[in-house]
Amino acid sequence: MSKTSKKDLKIFKKAVRYYYKKYKLAGWHLFFVRGDIAGRADVGPDVDTRGVTFRIAKRWNSKVTKKKLRNAAKHEVCHLILWQLYSAGWNRFVSKEQLSQLNEQAAQHITELLPD
């Protein structure tokens, strides 16, 4: 079992911001926390306030490395890309047209991310 440090949070934070910009996301207020969570990292967006908290776990089951921190950041930013679609479907507060629009937005983001 490994523990993350404040330095690891800084690396994670930098990577999240890098992928957030690279994947052309905008309009979210980013927050970062190192805490007691399951897994390596998670993301908690709030669609109404446009605030999103990225968290890394204080304890990991494997050795903490820069590569793993960057991969965790990338993975959580990808969750943010899909969040509105996921949230709408989960809450079922969505019309067929809205769901189609959210699906299209997610597909456009993913298309831009994938190499040719």
C-alpha cells in the first residue's frame, strides 16, 4: 500500500488541467482534493453549479508514480466529458431530443480525441 503526498496532488492537478485544456473543455470550476476514497481517483461534477472536484486517494494499492497520476487525471477528465450524458440518463430528466444532443456532444469530443 502506498500513500499519496501533496506533491502527488500537485502532479495530478497539473495533469488534469493539461487534459482539460487539451480536450477543449470549458466552463467548469475545477477543485482538487486528496482524500479517503475508493480507487485511485474520482471526479464529482455538479452540472447546476458547473463545479467539479477531482480527487486522488490518500492510499493506493500500488506504487504511486507520475505516469499513474497522469493516467488517473486523463481518465477522470474523460469522465467529465461524458458527465452530462451520464447525469441526464441517470436522472431521467431528459427528453429524447436532449439525450440525442448530449450523445452528439460526447461523440464530437471523443472524435477529436482519437487519433486518425
